[in-house]
Amino acid sequence: MPGPDSGASTFAKVLTFLAVVAVAVVGLFIWGIHREFRDHRPPDVAKIAHSAPVQSADHDATDELNARVAALPQGQTWLIPGPTAVQDQCQSMSTGEFTTVWQPVTCQRTITAYYSFNGDFVQRMETWGKALNAAGWVSQYGGDALGQPLDYYKKMAHQPEPQAPNRTYLADDLPPSERMCHRETEAHPLCLTISWAERPRTTTAHTQYQGPDITAAVIQQQKVDPAAVESTAYPHEQYLAIVTLTDTYYDADADAPRPAPSPLTTYTPCYSGSGTCN
């Protein structure tokens, strides 16, 4: 018949077993947290930004964007070029509600070019829009990229705003144009949008958000204060056209950075009507 010592020994063994299980569970929990942190920590964006492939792709993107910006007026001598802003950076954003997953690193160069002008706003923009279309800049969604904002301006320009009767509707209040992408850059689209400002109102510069859900490495930054540009232009011109061009020249999710840009040749339209030039 087992004695008291036998029962105590069994109890001790049970306690020992439970202690081992508890240590194992805690160990697995800590290991899981470590793996979660290891697998979902931000990528080394700075290292990628300064790698040889990205630097080479950035050089090509810089040359192409500079050439595209220089050609933007398309012979419209009434457009007066102003300063340009540059934001060139690589970044990764996190997604996931319960588990943080960092997206593949992308690198994008953005140029914001300012042009001031006088004359009939709608007529000027329609003329420029046709010139841009002829040069290969077409709406990403088909149709007229400037159609909606110009229709709004025709109907509401210089009228009291319905929700703010003391405020006059100006070009600043227009929605931006649809994205216009160049036909020669279909593999890695080079696209632009146009927004506007009108005397006497000035706009406010928007700072790109940098928070816990984004990690970025800036390659080049050239800031321009939009309000200062507008204040300088307004004594002489009534309007500003603000063109923002973007080129995502590197995507870590792709096999390699984009190939060298297409040469700037004379644009040939698509006679098939498919809009793809295939």
C-alpha cells in the first residue's frame, strides 16, 4: 500500500511536468514574437535606395523626366515656365490589421512644374490639352483628361460657392485633371496630372506623411513653396497651371528595374483606335 511519501513524490512530478510545459509554452510564445518581428520588420530602404541597380534606374528616370518637362509647353508660348520641385525617394508601406506586412520597396521620382499664363482659361487649357495629346500624353481612362475640370470652370467660375456664398469659385477649386500617361512608357508608365491656381488666391503646400506605416529614404529633394510661386506670378499673370509628373522607376516586386527609357522620338498616333499601339 503506497505511503504518504509516494503521494508527495507523484505530486512533485506533476508540478515538475506542469512547470516544464509552462516554460515550453512561454518559450514558444517568445519565439513566435521574435519571428513575427523578424519577418515583418521594415525593409532596409536606404540600402536599396543606394544600390547600384536603383542608382542606375534613377539616373535614367532623371534624364527622361527632365526631357519630358522641357517639352511640356509643346509650343504654347503663352505658358511662362516657373520653378520646379523634385521629390525622389524609395519607400515601403505596411499593411495588415492584425499582422504587419511591409510591401516591396518602390522608388519614385516626382517633379512638380509651375507655369503661369493669361488669357481665356478654358480656351488656353483646351489648346494645351490637344497639344499634349498630340505629343503622346493620353488619359489613363480614355476620353478628355481635362474635360471635367474645364466643364466645371465654364459653369461656376467667378460665381459664389453654394456652401460658402462669400467665397468665389476660382481655378483653385477645380478637381485636378485625370492622369495622363505617355504612350512611349507603357512598361513603367510616366504620368502627369494638372491642377490650377488663380489670382488672388494662394494654395497651401502639402507635406508628404511620414509615419509608422511608411519607411522612406530620400534620394533628392528640391522644395518649392507654392504660395510663394503664386504670389510672385500674380502681379503679371492671372493663372497658374501646376503639372505633377511621376515615374516609378524601381519596384522590388519586379524581376529587375525598368529598362532604359525610350528615346524621345516624334510621336506616331495609333491608327487602330485601340489606344494600345499594339
